[in-house]
Amino acid sequence: MIVMVTAMIGRYFMRQGDPGGLLVLAMAVLGMGAMAVIWLKRLHREMSA
């Protein structure tokens, strides 16, 4: 999921030639990674209970 969204965002911003595109791409990857960590922590808590 993260790879697909990152590829779509990257493709869009690289076509536009926007210099801020890499910043948006980096923020999107960091945000999705943080959400994945939160989800995995909740899943671990449920599985160990």
C-alpha cells in the first residue's frame, strides 16, 4: 500500500516538475510509516491480550 501510494505521488509530482514534490513525497512516506507503526502496535496489543 505504501509503495503504491508513493509511486503515484512521485509520478504525479515528477510530471509536474514541482520542486516541492520531493518534500511532499517525503512527508507522505513518513506519515504512512507512522500510521503503520500505530496500527502494528495496536495489532500486537490485541494479539498478546
